[in-house]
Amino acid sequence: MSDNTTTRILAIQRVVACASPSGWLDAFVVSVADGSVEVATLTGSIELLSTDAPVVVGEPVGYHPVAEVIALGREWYSAR
């Protein structure tokens, strides 16, 4: 995921996400409410994230739990 646009993430988040590409999890958005997004990963976990990513329920996203980044297409957003 090196060809992307980062939106409101720290340089260290980008470095960590790029340095550990196997850390990305595929997920689907299951709920969205006031800056919080709940995603269900394909590994079976449910994660509640604080993010300003413009996602909608049912949308596929990438989530990097170590870097605390959510990817929506080529856009990256902080997700803590």
C-alpha cells in the first residue's frame, strides 16, 4: 500500500504501516456514529475506532491496528 494519500495521520503512522504490510487487516464497516466507526475484520474481531474517515456501513476498508490507520481506497486516516 505504498501508492496512497494520507489524510491527518502522523509520519510515524505512515512509516509503521509501510514497514509492516502484513499488519493490514481486511474489514467491513458495521456501524458509524459521531466520529466512531465499528469494523468487523475478516479474522472475526470487532474493532471500535475513533476516526474521521468518511465511511458508510457495509464499505470494505483496510485496518492496521499497530499503526492505528484505516484505509478507504487509497486514502489513509488515523483510527485510534
